[in-house]
Amino acid sequence: MGELSPSDLVVKRERVEKALRSKRSSPQLERIETDLHGEVVLCCANAQLRDTLRRNGLQLVATHSAFARMRDNKEIARMLTEHAAIYDLLLAGDKSGAMAALEGHIRRALEPNIDRLKRVDRMPASLETPYLFKT
């Protein structure tokens, strides 16, 4: 389990702040997601959470490119604001507050992400590859 310095957290917090003030690209959003849900959370003491994230992290982060056409700017702004608040708590040394904020962030984001998945159309037949589908 690694540890991030306050300066590491400041850099990540500044990335979030920049995204809040400007147009956001998918790679930029994925970097922000990796910062928090990957690098920061992987430094936590909770081994079960770290293992779960290692197994499922790709699905969490890749959504900004995969669903770029379905982007909800209000939802992204809310996500960024939540990320900023978590960094603020970490930088203030409030680990319990940061954990509670992270839990709230993940729980709150679940519904909009499930809704987004429900709106995904079937892959066009021309893009289907035989090894992905049961025959």
C-alpha cells in the first residue's frame, strides 16, 4: 500500500479545479477518475476495497470515453465537485470525512451510471465479432 503526499493530492485537486472551469475531454475526465478511484483509493488501508477496485477499476474509469456521446454535463460537474470536496477533506487531514464523502459519491453516482447503461443500444451487427457472442 503506497502513500500520497499532500503535494500529490494538491496536483490532483488542481486537475479537478481546472476541469470545473473549462471544457472537459474524455481523457481529462478519465485521468481525474483514475486519480481518485485508482491512485488515491488504492492507498487506503481497506484491503477489500483495494482488491475490489483492482478487479473492477477499468469499468469505473473507462465510461467517459465509452459514453462520450451520452455525456451529462450537469452530472460531470457534480462528480467533479464531489471529487474536489474529497480532496479538500484529505488535505485537511479528515480521513473519516473523506471516506464518508467517497462513499456518498460512489452511492450517489450509481443511479446515473445505471441509467446511462440502460440507454445503450445493441452493438451494430457490422461491429460484432464472433468470439464475443455465443453461437
